[in-house]
Amino acid sequence: MIRASGYDIAAYGQMIDCEPRMGVYAEALRRAISPGCTVIDLGAGFGAFALLACKYGAGSVVAIEPDPSIELLMPLAKANGFADRITVVRDLSTRYTPERKADVVVSDCRGTVSLYQHHIATIRDARERLLAPGGTLLPMRDTLRVALARSPKAYRQCHYPWRANKYGLDLSAAHSFAANTESKSYLKPAALLSEPRDLAVIDYRIVTQPNLDAAVELVATKGGVAHGLLVWFDAEIAEGLGYSNAPGQPELVYGQMFLPLANPLHLTAGDRIKVRVRGNLIDNRYVWSWDGEANDGQTGETRGAFRQSTFLSRVISVDDAKVGSSQRVPERSPKMQIDTDCLAMAGSGLDFGGIAKAMMERYPQHLPDYRSALDHVVSLYSRYREN
């Protein structure tokens, strides 16, 4: 099943307007491309990198993107005189087999941090199957960094209205869910209570594993209330070309990842906080966990500890938990039967309209009219569309 990115055209436009990100990628492409070379643009969106690759002299460009936004690329390619050099593949890159391996593979599939959905698996697959020996992979490397942060604004969603609200309601039972929810922030250097430390270096030329498990010690450089951990990345797109979403740098579309502390830490300069951060890819989403202990910088006495995870932000009902149990014995429901019969008509020679009429006659209680039957058929088959 093809997955849409979830971005709209306005969001893609913001990526083009995002500097220095776009300028750095453009310069990296310009340096990497030689006349007539082959380029693959992964997660292409509407194909901005593909268009630039043609402008800089690429002989052929394959733009791969599962989202419908890629349908805009060919009209844009024609408008720029590149239509004869661009091939559009609306699919996942992991299902694409090239006629010729690429001299350059370019992508930007990050979220607020580099570990996002199947980013690492996509890059690894592209490196092993799509990139020619000696070819150029853009980006080259990211460094994940972490620091203690004070931000009443970022922390507000964890505190209000769960621990305090102007309506006199006791909502404290929901506090732990909110306090384990990561968020996107744009913090300034003044918000940092410690010097940053490196969590990981992700070298896209060699990385194989998608998960993170890193331990660091953060030292408070000034007193204050630590509301959470702030995580960002320093990107190296090519040698000598990079940018960062760190506090103090130009605000980029990524933002920064804020991991709140359920109980903020009151720190003085010199206090030491041992932190362990883990990111585990589960069902196309990262589950983040952050554990730590704060110790007095003079006496070593424990000031506080935390053990948190975005897994704990999910409200899971008993029924939902049972559905996911390995011991559950599934029963066939009417909806399953409808979908089974509908899919069984694939290859029968009937078009969607014919299938809809047959399903309407067979299941009049569930599909009472042609419109509802046709909508169901189209929606069901679209989940299995290969291209």
C-alpha cells in the first residue's frame, strides 16, 4: 500500500523557502552533478530537487514519491523545459528497481530529528540498491545533540489544564499522558541550562540500524528550572556544506524535539544529570524514551529522577489492547466479508462501477445505494494500488 506523506502543497512550499536548508542542498547538488549524470530524488514531494538537478546538467532524473503531490512535477518540468529528462515514480523507493544506478541520490526525509519513520531504512536501501559505486549520497551525515532546557511555554501543554486550570476541575489523571508527549519547539540559546552533548552521529554512507540508545552526562551551566530535554541535529549535506536546527540558528521547518519532564528539575550551576535517550522504530513510528537522574554538583546527592516514554502518552482501552494480543482469535465480521468478496472480483473483468453494483445487490443493508457502494470499492482498492 502506498503511503501519503501527509504534507500539503503549502508545506512543501515552506521547505523551498526554508533557508539555509534549501540553499545548502542546491549548492550540494550543483557540486555533485556532472553533465549527463543520473540522479534519483527520494521523497521528492513535488520535485524541487529533481528540477534543480536538471538545471545543473543531469541527463536523467528519477523522482520517487508516494504522495499525490508528485503529480505536479511533470507540469512543472514542462514549464522549465526538463520534461524529457524526468521520470516520475509514485511509489516507495524500496519497491523501485532502476534500469541504471544513480550517480547521485538526494533526499531529505527528516522530521524534527533525523530519526523519523523509515528514513534510515530508506537511505540504506538506496545506498545498497540505487546508488552506483562511487556515487554521491546527499545528505552525508547528521549529528544528534541534546541539552537541558527551560521553557515554560513548551512545558505548558504538560501542566495546563491537567495540574491547574481556571475552572476548578480535577484533570490530574491525564497529566502523565501529556507529560510523556514529545512536541515541536523553536527555543533560543537562552533557554538552554547546559552545554549540548552529542547523542549520535548518523553517517548515511554506512548507517544500518534505525534505533538509538545513547547515554550522556549534562552539566548545568546556570541555575534554573529544567522543563525538559531539547534534541536537534547538525546536518552535513556534503563536505563543507551544512546547517542546523539548533537554538540560535535560523528557524527551519523541522523545529526541535522537546521531551518534557513530568516533574521539572530545580537545578543549580554544576549539577550533573545523567541521561539516557532511546528511539525505537515501531510500526513506522519512533517511540522515544528518556530516563535520567540529577545529582548535586557538590555533594552528589540525588536531586530528582525521571523515567519517561512517548509510549506512555497513548491512551489505550482494554478492548484495543485485546485486539493487539497475540492470543486473540479473530472472528469474521460483516465488514471483513464485504471486503473479501469485493477484492475477490479483481481480475474478473468488471470495472469499479460493475463491482459496486454487484456489491450493492449482495449487501443492500451495508451498501444501500450505488454511490456508497462505489465509494467503498474505490477506497478499498486504492489501499492496494501498486502505482
